[in-house]
Amino acid sequence: MIVSLKNLSDIRREHPDQKIVLTSGTFDLFHVGHLDYLQTVKTYGDIIIVILSGDKRVIARKGLSRPIIPESERAEIIDALKVVDFVFIDPSKQPPDTLDPIYQEIVNELQPDLYVTDGEDIRFLSILDKSKQFILPRKESGKYGSTTEIIRHISDKK
């Protein structure tokens, strides 16, 4: 289910005894690396919530050529996966190296048990207790295990 900020507190209220795990990502040109990552995240809890990087955040992080797929369509794709329970589109327009108060609000509303990521995430480092953060080691996921590799492959075919 795709949810808004106002729905996050409802998720905690409706699932009081379940372990809620928060994760995030861009998930542009969905590939096997994304699937492996989300399947691994699912092993850490009962309810998985994905903060999907909104288009403005992706542009700030990756440049004007990204995202390839608009946020609303990426959200639909992530929402269709069995391993994901909720998708929340990140509304932040801040550059990726700055803190936005929206992340404190997300944590306050949701009260996640764990935040799982594949690298240090400035958004949650100072907000969540270290015991509620887990960094997954990155792993290889096939020949086209990243959106950048897929884009490069397509460009090379031209």
C-alpha cells in the first residue's frame, strides 16, 4: 500500500506487536539487485516500509538524467512486491547531504523498530539510536545488478 506521512502513525497503531522495519532507496529501473536487497530486508522484521526517493531527491543525488522512471510508477512497482508492505514517497527536496526535518517527523510518526540500509544514511544517523540501525553489506547481484550498469549497457548498444 502506498501511504502518505499522515498514514505512518496508523501503521504503528495497527501493528503494535510486529517488528516494523524501515528501508529506503531509489529503485529506478528495478533489477535483481533491488529484489535481493528487499528480500534480505524482509528477514529483519514483520512489516517492511520503503521510503522511496522522490524525483526531486533523485535529481539532487544523481543529476538531471535521473530518475528514468517517475516516482509514482516506481512506487507502484515496489508496492506490488510481496516482500514490501508499505511504500512512502520521500517528499524531501533537500540536497542529499543535508538534514531535512521531515525525517524526524517520519521516525516520530512511525516509530520503527529498525532501519536497514546498505550504506551510512545521513538522514537517520543522528535521529535513530545506533541499536535501531543496521547496514547490510553490499553484494554482487548479477551482470546488471545496478541501474547505472543497465544504463551503461543500453548506451553501449547504441
